Amino acid sequence: MRHLAVLGGAGGIGRALVARALREGWQVSVLDLPASLARHPVPAGVRAIPIEGSDERSVAAAFAQLGDALDGFVNLAGFASPMQRLDEVEPALWDEVVTGNLRTAFLSARAALPLLAKGEAPAMVLMVSGLAAFTRPGYGPYAACKAAMVSMTKTLALEAAPVVRVNAVGPGAVDTAFLRGGTGRSKEDQPLRLDMAAYAAMIPLKRIALPDDVVGPTLFLLGPDSAYMTGQVLWVNGGAYMP
């Protein structure tokens, strides 16, 4: 049975990914904040491992519980600060966003690679964002982190080849708690970050994404049908952004 570890697996996209991965026969481990795991307990048969992704010791301790090998690793962790002009962002907030997103991505990828190198047809998927390339005002710190993660995806793909494939998924807005304060960082009931109806009207497919819209591309990048893909970004946005 192939082993998949999902960082941020208690979030909206994470729960959908875990559910489908179980149906497809994966052994799944979820790594997430203690508060997230308490609010959204993992399904039966899934191992829950608490982690603080920006803390090097916590990451090392969490990944040590995954065993000797991984076949897949997905990083869904991340959060955005309230919308604000970049020149009005305080340095402390900038550091918080960069630490929570980019440092977490670096530490977790570094910890996952040795385990993936021992796996069967191993693959890593980083969750970036359409904002990494399709820049919009108000999301400066978060967008900068996601753009850096695109670059990191490409670097990891080159350095880990030919043993481990590394790709990314870049969704637009997805209807999850991320838009309502974030899983593990809030009560998930804050005012929406965007006007859902207005946003959907701008999308060629005329709706906002749901978690399952992101799950399919993610599992594709973990599986054999993408065996000749590495260093790529799949943009999942209903046609809103076409590079």
C-alpha cells in the first residue's frame, strides 16, 4: 500500500484529498496544527500527527513518525493576511506570513525528500496559488510567498530528479475555511475575503472552485499518469487565468 503524507490535511482541501486518497487505496497520514486536528478529526485508519510547520524541531519530530519511506507528499499548509496595500504592511506581519507559508514549505520539503527517495515512484505536490502569477492588489505577502514556492518547486524538481518528481497546483479561490479566517487559525466564521457572486461572475466557468476541483489535479500529479511531469504548475481556476 502506498503511503501519502498530507501537510494541512485537516483543512477543506485536505479533508477532500484524504477522503479520495483513502478510496483509491492510499495509506494516509495527516500532519496539521493541533487546533486543526481537534476541530476536524481524521477519518478512521488515518494517522494524525500534530505539527507546527515553521518550527524546525516540530517538523523533524513529526516526519520521524512517518516511517522509513513515503510514496507521496502534499503540502497544503498556508494562510493569507487580511487584504492590505503592500506599502502599509507592517514588517512583523510580513515576517509572520513568510514564516507560516514559505519557511513551512521549505522545512517540510526538506524533511519529506529523504523519505520520498525511498518510496515507490515518489512524488511531491506543493499547493501554490493563482496569485503567484496572476497578481491582484491586497495580497502582497501571500502572493510573494506563493511565487517563491513556484520557484522552489522548479528547483526541487531539478535537484531531486530523477528519483522524486516535484510539481505544484495553483488554484484560484476555493470555497473553504481559508476564505473565512483559516483552519486552525480562526473559528472559520470570519467574513468572507471576497464577494463570491462577483468573483464567480468573472470566471469563464461561472462558479467558484470546490475542494474536489483541486483534489483531482493533485492526485494526478501523484500518480502514474503524470510520470513524465516534473517542475510544472497546474493552474486550476475555471479559466480565470490562462498563462
